[in-house]
Amino acid sequence: MKQGGVNFAVTPSLTATNSGQYLTDVSLAESLAADQEGGLFNVNERALTWPVDQTVTIINDLNNGSYINWINDLGKDDKGVLLFEGAKMNYGGSPDDVRAPLVFEIVEKASGIPALSISLNISLDSIERMYRQLNLIADEGGPASGVWPSGTEYGGVSSMVWKGSENNRGPLNYPDSETSDTQYFVYLHGYNVNGQQARAEQSGMFKRLYWSGSKARFWGITWYGFETQGFRPGRGGFSPNFHKNVVHAIHTSTYITQKLAQYIPPDAQITLAAHSLGNAVLSSFIQDHYAAGGWKSKATIKNVFLLNAAIALATLDGSIADIEGGGGSNSITSNSYMYHDDWWDYSTNTAIYDKKLWAANYYNLYSEDPSDERGNLTWRDRFGDLTKLCQGDVFEKPEINCFNYYSTGETALAPLTSDVRILESVLDITYLQGLGGNYAFALEERLKGRVEIPWPWPGIYGDSYHYVGAALPAGSSYGGWDFNSLIKPDPAEANGKPRNELKINPIFDHDALFPENKFGDLFNPDSSGSEYAKNHRDRLLAEAIPVLSLPVGGPGGVMMEDEDVFDDANVHDMQTRFKNGWPKSRDNVRWKHSDVHEIGYTYIYNLWDNMVIMGGLK
């Protein structure tokens, strides 16, 4: 048995009726914070520990006027709330460890006889012992140590599942008997999140679901989305090579298929949720494995929640890529500037170089030969089977209930503005540094092929195709929107080139200077070109083939509704729908990219309530 400990405080603002309302009532939460800051109540200086000294501590601490008054008010006007803060775990390390209850007693001073005794069975322990975790970092070639605590409890499948114990009862602090037998909630974090950071994010997401009443069994999936992460002045831990992590995201879906299926019962109904680039993992899993029949479990996917999804709209509906200007006619998307200005004239909204010449449309040169793998080098409908499962017979009988939670307050997934879209030379480094993470998704796509200045530290930051010292590295050094000549080709001459010539000698950049020709055998006229495309598809898409639409999770997310990608009732702008006040510490009221897990639950609980209710997770 291990001794536990708590701090406690008398809180005048809390009553038996409203004791839980601080989770959703901003005024009450701020009032409690003000009471503490103003000294109206203070947490006692040392932790109350039990079972050893609980009675002594309470007698000593309550033997003063303020606490005596509180005792006298018990039962009056809904008063009598003690707020406890866990200070010391009462867990000894074994799954069968006995935990002593916390006993609150009011003792008559003269006789020493308890006048009141209340026992509370309580387990003070890590939040991570309330859910399951699956670590896939090493599966995709990431570091096996250093970003994940040592010891078996955090390696591979967390032993918090207690799979090897006799009763296999599930997480110690939240046994399966307390949760649904069939509902599972699987969460995937986003890009630039290492193993330690993933633990923090997963625990926060679990708590929010728990507070909103979810009874689903929670799985936190950790994947390798932080290659090249290192400390950089002004940016902290930052992973400059976005493209490598896109490839990792797509590859990770295979390991989910192989491993998660081992732990999910066949009658389970799974809710998949992902944030940011985690949606590439989610979407690839649905497209390449679940819909393709590779999922090794009979469990079904019930819901999909896309949160600030950093995947392109065109990956779910390829027709969106053809809406000229990369967006559409409404004010959000008409200025999206996803087509590069050297190739598209925005003043006339017409192509300077015919679309058949674009790297994004190279795949279409092989439309007459379905067996040639080069026809798959496109982001269009890359995750189209997810859309089909979400639409059913156009929403009448969807096989999966799909929800898109986007934000018009986004900055990382925001459309480019006219003053930003022309930036692409090394001279613009200072300006790019000032952008921070703004327009990150759009810049990554607009600058594909346009950046041929190597990193000064290739061993640290990976391949040599990002701005020297830039705070917002973006783009790549081959393919994309650059030309295969130092001088722009004559548009009329280029537009007149026949298809067969473009197959082997396209006008987009395919003679990369750094560090080698990364297109390999792609342009060979024989079958080796098709084989190369098959073996290198994910890398070529990530680094050399631009997307032609805005991302799903930013302001362009409204097109999920406009174009009937998902059911209108399931497409929500978090910025306008789910805010419940906003932290005073924020200098604006924009719902930004990571606010779904960084802003306090009190301010955004409506989002979590919506997910739990719409997902049928209670």
C-alpha cells in the first residue's frame, strides 16, 4: 500500500449545486481564479497524506476560525464544499496494489470521538492510466528512445492496458467496466509533435472527452511526424522538413492496420479523430487499408472527426482542384492563390501555361493507360474513398458519419494574400521569418520547386531544399512550379508541345541541382518509369507535386459544405459556432490551428459536447 496525498482548500464560491459548473461557466471559473489570487482561500501549505496522518492533519488545519465557520455552515445554503488537489500518487506500481480510501472525519475535540466520518474511494495516479496508447514512432524509422520514457510501460503498446495481468481489466485508473464495451475513440496528433509532446496532447484530449461525457475507450496513437525536429531560436522545437513527415504520415497507416487490429474486438465501433497532419494518417488508413479490404479486424469505423485538417480539399474531392484560382467564387476562396503566378494570370483568371504542362497534372498524360503507375501521381481524390464512404447515396446511407471541424480564424491553414503570394527568393527570408507559422500550408505548396538553396546543416535538418536560416522553411527544389530552364519558356511554344514529348521532357523542373536528380527513372519511356512512380509515389507527391486547393481545416473548409463533400450538418466552423468566451490572455479571438487542444476546455466545451453527442459516445 502506498501513501497518497492531496492539498485541499475551502472555496466560498463553490456550492454542492454548482461544484462542477466551473468546467463550462466562464464567469464562475474566473471568479474561482480571482478568489484564489485575492487570498479568499488558500490551499494548505503541506499535502494532507493518508492513511498515516490524515486525522492529525485535518484536526490541526481545521482548528482555526475560518474553518470552524465553514464546519458550522455545513448543510446551510448549499454550502460545504472542499476542493481537493491531487499532490501525491497513492499507487505502488502493481496492478493489484491496494489503495486506501480518503477518510474525512470531524472529531469532537473533548472526547476524540468522530462526529462525522465520510469515506471516499480514490485513486491518485497518472492520467495515462485512464486510457490506452500505441507508439508507432520506431515502426516508421523514428528514434526508439529519447522522446518516450524508458521502461516497458511506454514502449509499443502501453502496458497501461495491462494485457499481461490476470484479469486484463484495462487501464488501471479507468477500468473497462466503467466504459462502453463497443465504443472506441482513436486519436492521432499532428505534425511536429514528438513522443513526449504527444503524451501531453493525448491526455488533454482524453480529459475533454471525459468531461463531455464520453464513455468510449480512448486510444492515443503516437506516430513519427517530427523528423528534423530541433531547437531553433524563436521557434523552440521545430521540424523544418514538412514533406518528409507527410510521407511518414501516409506510411504510418500501414502500422495502424497491422497493430491496432490486434487490440480492437470485432464488434467494436471505432471513432477516428485526428488533428492537423494526423488527418493524412487517418485518411490514408481509410483509403489504402480500410476501404481496400486490408483492415485485419472486423471492427467498423463509425465516425470520422477531422480537426483543423492539414490535407487538401482536392484529396477528398478532385473536382475542387479545377475551380479556377484554386478556390471558387466566394470571398474566402477566390483569393486563395494556390496556382503560381508564373503559370496563372490572376488579372484575367486564365492559364499562362496550359494546365497539361503543370507538375500537378503530369499524371493526366497517362490517362489513356490505366496500367501505368504515373497516372497515380496526383493529389486529386487521393483519399476519395473516404469521401465515398461518408456520402453513401449522397448522404442518405453513409457508411461512416464524417465531420469536418474547420476554423475561419486559422492562420497556419489560411489562404495566401496578394502581398504574400509572390515571395520565393532568398531575399524574402526576413519577411518569411516575420510570418511565423502563418500561411504554412499554402507556402509549402506554392514553393514546391522554387527553392534551390541548401540548408547549411543537412545532417540536422535533412534534405537540402529549404531556405537558409528561414523561420518558416517551405517548398522544395524540384518539380512543382519551377521551370526546367533558367529562362521561362515561351508560353505559345510550350503550350503546343505534344503529349508524348511532355511525358519524357516536361517543362516543369526535373533536373534538380540539390543533391541529385530525385525524379530518377520517372521520365523513361519504358516500364521502368511506371515502376519508379509506384515505388516513390508518396515522396514525389509530398515534395514535387503541388496540390491545387486550400486545406480542409482552414477557411477553405466551407467548401466541404458548398461542394457537398460532407453533409452540410456535419461541417462546422469552430470560430463562429463553438466559442464560449475567450481567454483574456489572448490578444485576439481567432480560433487558431492548435486551439482545439491548447485553449482551456471551459472556452470550447461546446465543441467536445458536439463530438460526443453526434458521435454517440455517451
